[in-house]
Amino acid sequence: MGLLGVHRAACAPASTASVTAVAPAARAGDASAVAQFHRTVAPILKEHCYDCHGGGVKKADFAFDELTSRDDLLGQPEFWLKVLRNTRSHLMPPPGESTPTAVQQAALENWIVTGAFGLDPAQPDPGHITVRRLNRTDYRNTIRDLVGTEFDAEHALAADDIGYGFDHIGDVLSLSPMRMEKLIAAAQSIARVGVPAEPTAISEFFALGKAFLTEDGTKNGDPMSFYQEKTVARTFTTTIAGDYRVIMATSVDGTGNPDPATCSGTVFCDGNPVYTQDYAWADCMFFTNERTVRLEPGDHKLEFRLKPLDPALKQRGKMDLKLVWMQLVGPLERKAWAPAPGYDRFFSRPRPPEAPAERRDYAREVLGRFAVKAYRRPITDTLLDRLVALAENVYSTPGTTFETGISRAIVAILASPRFLFRFEQGEPAAAGARSAPVDEYSLASRLSYFLWSTMPDDALVKLASTGSLRKNLPAEVRRMLADPKGSAFIENFSGQWLLSREVAHVAVNRQIVLAREGIKPPVPARRGFGQPQAPTDLTPDERAALKGEVETYFGHVVRENRPVLELIDSDYAFLNQTLATYYGLPADTAKGPEMRRITLAADDPRGGGVITMGSTLAVTSNPTRTSPVKRGKWILENILGAPAPPPPPAVPALEASEKSLGGRAPTQRELLAKHREDPLCASCHNRMDPLGLALENFNALGLYRTQELDQPIDSAGELFSGEPFKNVRELKRILATTHAREFYATLTEKIMIYALGRGVEYYDVPALDKIVARLEQNGGHFSDLLMGVIESAPFQQRRITP
């Protein structure tokens, strides 16, 4: 049975006064459940819990022996979920107190699940899932796969709210009027860019000035000096004979004072001059010229030749001519135009028919095919009729193309709730059943947005249409993870669970952090005016490498089906040259930008696993120093599934403890020890602090160190459950062995939340426990976790609303 997390302080599961759940209606078997409680469960609680919560003692204002009525016992499932979590995690009874035997714990858990929760394992409750809007990532990826357009959702749409640590939780994915306006504008922009307005389009060949090279390939056209003759060229290939337009953009960039230098720029096509322009001094002035040339099929060399008009003139200052870009457009004759790019994505014929009835039928074909993909299931004839009527009303207007009418209907599809939300349907339910399987189209969407963050592909839809998806789930999951789109799960899940998304903008002051260790950062070479400064922040390359380390490591565990405990501890890491340099490793540890697997020495102080990765350590620190509290809290929440509650009001800041330590700079360990002298703080900090202090050998940049403020770092400690450790390597081994079950349950819960788009509730306990048992039985490999979630009742079924 797995630990699911703790929502309150360890001192008590909850106060009965704080439980607000409405008592459910009487159920068959309630009398038996109450009787079983008094016969089996009450003696266990009396033996192990009454010292604090019974017999006249009400620590945290709570006593078990005050639960006397049917509603007290069976009407508070959330309360009993907290009891279950605290006893499973061994937070209750606290260390040093008498704990239930394995038999007693099993009896308690069985009664909570079947009695207090009223769950029947033979008829699992899949729970309620709020209809989910596509979040920004889902929207961007779906548009890419549906329309073939890269849409910048991050800048065009507001950020999505976060729930349970993830940005695609149905209950918080609201749709305000302002967001709807932006989504309508997005639909219009996407259709305008992605849907061709005509069957054919003029071809365009485009190249920046940097792509035009000298004959030896060593220099390019950005920039060229007015005082030096220079020729740059690039080859373009045409396939159709005709007239082509050559368009060239140049700019003159001189110094602030006028310069008498002049030059000419001549464009040649296959050695023949096309036009010449003279240039004189200017300060950032742009020029555009175009000419028409006749070209045959084949390769054509376009040259730009700069020639000083007064070669004897002595150079006075900077006078540069830049070839900004050059474009070759054609053939200009419309009859020679090629099919418009992306035309065959939407249209199955080279041109639409002319007869009105045939056009209407063709519009029905085009829109029907697109709408089925966009809505991720078959659509009704009535809805398709409305879409066709909209398109016909537009393309029937004089001067408007058939394709423009289709584009207008596609705007309506992309702005429709059927596209923006993931509506689901269920299979017919058996008589008296409380749940039913989701239909296979819904299952296909659940799978694709879980693993790909995008719409189902043709293979998934084909299996769903024939009712064969469930029969082929393992093979499809393997295919989806092997697909490049499988990186979406790796990036999005790990980025939010492990907070590696945050490293892109986390604030860390390198100078102050290293100064605490007596290290002065190296100063880069002087550039420009002023004194060079040491970098105070992480560089973009460092941030990308830190994020990439997390994603590559997690992706390795996923795609290689490694034991998930390797996420805590292993003998390997993934590094590239940037990251190896950042960590201060030898120069030959890793070369180049690609992440490569490195086998770690047995005495490596960092070891493998996500806890000691630079990204994790940086995002759980303060800008100028480490934060053992943040780091310990992160491990409790994300590794052990036992989050600490929010601090009580009016708790002084940690730095306030410095005043009582003689004015010297105290260590983090000393500050926290002083902080724990306050009983209000001790109950939670006794759990968090040893975990966070174990990571003190790593500064706020995630770099290894042995001292801070001229004092040696002591990372030894003892877990709340009693296990001592000397350093973080020993701590990780304890977490990966003694506390493996807690980690299995925590990771299962996190992936279940991510997959379902909702938080886990008491009725999910049987499904979660089944997955944890599967992990324990099969060596904890990732495939057992993933398939356990996908095959579970919450993922496969939907609750039937009376």
C-alpha cells in the first residue's frame, strides 16, 4: 500500500471540526461497517493512538473516541484519507511510540477503504473529471499537427493557471471572455497563415545576406566595407522557365560623421548585370530594389559586387554596406505557378469544381475530414451542414475564392468549444453500474494528450474507429513513446514535477553565492568601453543545459524502461560540455552540446538522480544562498509524498535567529536549530530540515562545496523516521531502499494527476495501491508504472452521473 501524501501537520490527521464533507446518504452495508469499526479498528486506535488522541487527551483538538455516530465514522472520507496517509507514512504514531503491527495496519487500511470510503473493489469508482480546455502547450501542438503552422501560443495566449503542480488541471483551466477573444483572434490568424487562399502560389527563394559568400567561402555579404572591392554570391535553383523578379534589400551603416566615400553595388545573374546602384554616406538607411529577369530551369548564380567609386580615397572611418537579403520570385506568369504550400493538407483536388452542387459536395468532403480531426471524433450531419453553409456563403461572394470560404469555416472550427475543450463520451453502461468505459475516441484523446500533448494521430483514430485501441494498448504506448512527439511527456511532466521549467528564469547571484565560499568568479575578457564585470547570473547556455540534464535523465528512465528508483539514486549522469564546465569537471568529461551518459565514480559526492541535479538545487534556493527549508520541503512533497503544511502566522524569518548567535555569521544548520526551538516551528522543521541540510554541500548554483563562511559544512542528519545518514549519498540510498514504497506511491500519484487532469481523491486509493503493488512485484520499472496508470479505472472509465 502506498503513501499518497500528507495535507496537514504530522501531529494529527485532522480535527473533526475542520471536516466539511457532507455525509453521504445511507449505503447498504453501513451497519456492518460501523460494527466492524467497533470490533476491529477501535481497539487498534485505542492501543496506538489514544495517548495523544483519546481517553481525555485531545492533541491538535482531536480525539478518536469522540467518533461515535454513523456520520462521524462513514461521512468523513477526507478525514479517514488523512488517517490512512499518516499511518502509511509512519508519521503517526510518531517515532518512539507504539506502532500497529503489519496485521493491524492491514486491518485498519481495509476498513478505511471498504468501510469509511464505501468502495467496492469489484466496481471501482473512476471519479469525476472536469471537461478540460486545451492548455497553451496542447493548443500549440494540436495546431501544429492539425494545420501545419507553428503558432506562438506562449506569447499570444495568457499563461494557464496551476493546480496540483500542473498546468492542465480541468478545474483551473478557465475560459474568460478575454481569453476567448484571444482564441478567436488566434483562430483567424492561424487560418489566414495556414490555409492557402488559392490553389497555386508564386514560388519564392529567399536568402539572408550572410548566405552570400565570397568565392573562397570565408566571408559574406553582411557587412562589406565601402573601401574594399568584394563579390559575394549564392546559387538558386529554378524548375520552370519564365520571368522572375529579383528583389534585393541593402543598408548603409556609417559613423556619426559624414564620410566622402562612395561605392557601387551591382547585381549579376549568371554573369549578366541586372542593375547597379550607387551608395553614399548614410546612418542606418535601408534600400530595396527589384528587377525582372528571364530564367530557364536549372541552377542560377546571383552575385552582388561592391566596387569603391574612388579607390584612392583613404579610409576615414567605418562605412559599411550590408546585403540584408535577396529574394527570387517567380515565374511571374500565373499559369506557371506551383501548387500552394500546404494545399494538399486541406484539399484533395488540384482545383475546386466549378458547378455549385459539386462545389458544395467538395466543401462537405474537405470540412468533414478536417472537423473530424479537429474535434477528435466523428461529427453529426447537422453540424457539418452548418459548416458547409458558412463556407458556401463566403466563397459565393464575387471575387472570393473557394479556399477562402473553407478558411472561414476552419476559423469557426478552431474557435469552437468542441475543439478548445476535450469533450468525452462513454460506452453503454451495464444495468446498475456506477461507471462505464470511455469510448475509444475519448481513450485515444486521453492517450495522445497524456503522452504527446497533442491530438491523436491517424493510427490512433483508425484503431478507435474499429474498436481495436484497447486491444492494442501496450503496442500503441510503446509506439507513442518512441515517436519524437513522446518528448512532450518527458519535457512537460518532468519540467513541472521536478521544477526544471523554473530554471529558465530563476534568480541566482553568482558573485554573492560564491563569495560565501571565498571564491571570486573569473572576469571575462574586456569588450568595448568600461571595466569588464564578472557574470552575476546564469547564462542562457547554462540554463538550457541544466534543464536538458533533467529531461535527458528522465527520458532515459522512461524510454529505456529503467527502475524508477534510479530517479533517486544511480551511478550515472548525463552531461554536455557546458554542464561539465559548469560543474567544474575535467575538460574531457563531455564534449559538444549533446548530452551523453557518464558513469560516475563510486565516491562521487553528487551521485546520480534528480535530487542533486543543478536545476533542482538552484530552483529550491534563494538568490544569494541555499535554502535547506525549501529543499527539504521539496523532497517531502515530490519524493516522499508527505508535504508539510503552510507555516503558522507570525513566524519570524529564519534570519531573525542570527541576533541570538553572538553577531557572527551562523551556518544554516545553526540558524535552523535556533528556529526549531519554537514549538510552533519544530513539528514541521524536524521533518524538513534534515533533508535540506543533507544538501548543504551544494550551493545555490548547485555546485559542490565543502565550506561556507569559513566554516566546514556538516551534512549529516537523521530522518524523522529514525534512519541516520552521514551525507546526501547515504540519504539517497535510504530513500531508494527503506522508503521505496513512499516514492513509488508519490510518483504514481503525480503521473496519475498529470494523466487525468485532476487531483487524486479517496476513491482513487484502490487504483493507486494496485499500481504500487505492481511496481513492488516487478522491480519498479517505468513501464509498469505507465501501463498501470493507463490501464487503471480512473484512466479507462468515467463515472455515471445519476
